[in-house]
Amino acid sequence: MTFQGSLPADRAQSYEEQRASPRFALLLRAAKLVGAEGEYLCIVRDVSETGVRLRLFHSLAAERRLALESAAGERLGIEKVWENGGEAGFRFDVSIDVQRFIAEAGPYPKRPIRVGVEDVARITVSGETTVARLRDLSRQGAGIDIDRHLAIGQHLRIEADALPEFEATVCWRRHPSYGLVFRQLMSLEELAVRAFRMQPGRLR
């Protein structure tokens, strides 16, 4: 792990204590970071009671205070200690139960990570295109708000400036909100990069 710059003595001591805690490898465990500027996909590399190391798909820039959300919806407050070479180290606000973290215990059943976004999408049904608001993205689907009424099981195409055309099916509805499942599957990296481009706090 490499620091960018030096830390005050009290924070450096805290970091050394964090490094001394037993760490558990969690390769390819997808999670979500929630910050003041948006939401970001990440991968948990290892974890201890006091901190976690994450693989990033892009720089977090000015984001320092965030929440780490698991696939089961549990959120933990974290503070960025270092960021370098596509990875970053974070300190938990309070010590955690590592086994609970590894088991991805949380308030909801585990499901694919959905990243909140804010963008305009174009929905095409039977040759007619309507503008919709894109609310979230996962590897398998999206959540949209649209004035047009859609039916469960209806087939359509969706695209946005940062999203190529995907064929999709309506899987749930609570008008004007709808859930779509894609016929294609995005990779984690593809989802992370596309969702990053749709964050409301990002300068475009």
C-alpha cells in the first residue's frame, strides 16, 4: 500500500493499527460506494475489523467520506486513507464484525449491485421512441421513469449517451417507474465506467 503525501501523526498511528488487524482476502466481491458526488462500483480486495482495501475502476477524486454498501444493502461509514494505482484503502468509522461482512449479511436478500445514476435515456417500442429518466443500472438491467405506460413482459430497446443500445424486457412496473432486464450482460468494469459517466456530481 502506498500513500500519496504524508499523514498527521495521529492518523498515521491509526493507519498502523489498521494494518496490524488480521486481514481476510475477498477477491472479486462486488460492492458499491455511496458519496456526496454519486455512487460507484468497486471490488473488495481484503478487509479487517478496522479497514478495507478496494479495487476502483476510476479515480474517486475529491470523494473522501463515503459509505460502503454490500449486495444485501448494509451500509458502513468509511473514510479514504489512500488511493493509488486503481486501488484505495479506507478506515471504517467503527470496528466491524468481519464474519458478518464476509457473509454479506444485511437488511435485504443479496441481489446484483445497482448503481444510482442520473441521465436521459431513449426508449423505443414498436418503432416509436420516448424519452425516459434513467435512475439506476446493474449488469442485468435498469430502472427508469417514463410517462408512457408500459406492460410487464413488453420488449423494447434502451440507449443513452453513455449506454449503447440494449434490448430489454419490462420486469416490474409502478407507473411512472419501471424495471427493465437486459438481454445482454455487462461486465463489472463496463457497468462501473458507464455508471460513472452518468453520476450527477461529475463534471462532463
